[in-house]
Amino acid sequence: MNHAGDHELLRLMHRGDQGAARELWSRLGGRLTALASAMLRHTPGASLGPDAVQSVFLRVLKLPGREVRAVEDGAAWLATLVRREAIDTRRRLSRGAARDAANSGGPVFASEAGGDAELLMALDELDEHQRELVLLRHVAGLTFEQIALVLEENRDTLASRYRAAMGRLREIVAERESPARTGVGRSS
């Protein structure tokens, strides 16, 4: 089954093939979960990344066969569904958090996901579109062709925006490191 493409595995999974479902999960589950978790990390549901992906996989099983057969790129299609699920979850939780804050009189804060805190803080300084490009490229592991399918935008435009995002990310990291370097080696 290792030689089958994501599209074929998706079709087989939809027809009830458990081996295909395991293989597809093995290939894409970790990256899709990381994508959902990264998109949800500043919400009260920061730990809901795995739930979002599981929800998508279960929803795929309920789709009409013609919809699944129409999929051209399984990884990009699943990333699109996971992205939408994470956005919907974030909106749903934000509405709930706003209600809770109004009722309790205070803000509701999300817990921080694991990982490199410095890089996560630098990512937070990017605008939402730049951050999403970086996450789709490096967390979901998608190609620019796949990202173009997910975001429904021109591949070359996305590649250009990605280069700008990475340049901005480098600037942010350098700015953060710069004050630390100036204080090193000084004696009082």
C-alpha cells in the first residue's frame, strides 16, 4: 500500500479500507494535527488540534463518493478541510470566550502550546496571512502548488508572499537576538 498515492488512499479509505486509512493517517495525520494545533494555539481550545483532524477524517467518510473521487490532491484537500475546521473552531471558541469573559468580568487566556517559544513568538508578529503561509509550508509540509489549492490563490503570488514572510521572520528573530547580544560580555 506504500506505493499508492494520497488520492488513491483517500478513495480506498472512503470505501472502508482500514489499511488505507491507517496508511493515510501515517502519512498525513501528524502534519495535519500540527497544522490545526498551530492554528488553534492562542484559543481556549489550544489542545483541540487532534480533535479537529479527527473530525475532518470522520466527515470525509460521510461524503458522497463523487466528491471524494473529484479530489485531485489528497494532501492539499485534507489540509484545506483541516484549515477550515481550525478556523471554525477558533471562531466558535472566540464567541464562547467572549461570552465567558462578559459573564465573569475578565478575559479568558489560552494555554501556550509546546515548541520553540522564541520562534512561536516571532511567528505571532507576522500578519495572519504570512503566518498561515509559513504554517502550511513548514508545519503541514505542503508544496506551493498544494498551498495554492488550499488558499485558492496563484502559486507564484503565494511564493512571493512566502519569501516576504520568511524575510520578515528573519528580521523579527534578528531584532530579538540583537538586544541579547549587546548585553553579553559587559561587566558592571
